[in-house]
Amino acid sequence: MARHGKPQIFNTDQGGQFTSPRFTGILTDAGIKVSMDGRGRWMDNVFIERLWRSLKYECVYLQAFETGSEARAGIGRWIDYYNTERPHSALGGQTPDEAYRQRADRLCLAA
């Protein structure tokens, strides 16, 4: 909050680390409304959860970074690879960059 300001609402899932009075108390004491996703709403985050899983298994666990700067550089390289070189089955074998450019091109042609 000191760095980015106070949000009006803090949304989270119902994990124990987020439902404890120690955590929620800090928010409510600051006048922040706490919103928790309902049971089964994990599906809303399935795409980002898959990204984190891929990052962990394809990069972090294999590299054993020793410092924060090594982790930042290594993860940055992996994210570049993930977006520009790694084919994704959900995108028909395209990279995210290719899929994005293809969609942007279609939108420009339609305009």
C-alpha cells in the first residue's frame, strides 16, 4: 500500500493464507473491502495457473537460481521464449506472439 496506494477492493481466493484474520485485518483496518472468490472459481485463473506451472517446471526448478538478479534474468529469458518461440497447443501450434499478431492483423483489416 505504501508503494502503490490503497485499493478500494482486494480480491482473492479462499485459501487459508488469505482468510486468516491476520491477513484480512490489515486490509479491513485500512478501510479496504475484501472480496473472495466463491468455491470452484479456480477456473477463472486456469490460464495464469498453467503459465506459472510451465514457468516452474520448465525454468525455475531446472535452473536453481542463486540470486534474485539471476532469477530475474533467467525468468525474463524464459518468458521471451514462451511468448516468441514455444508453440502452444491451445493456439494451434502458434506462439502467443504469432496468435496476437494474426488477430491484430484481422482486426485492422476489418476496420
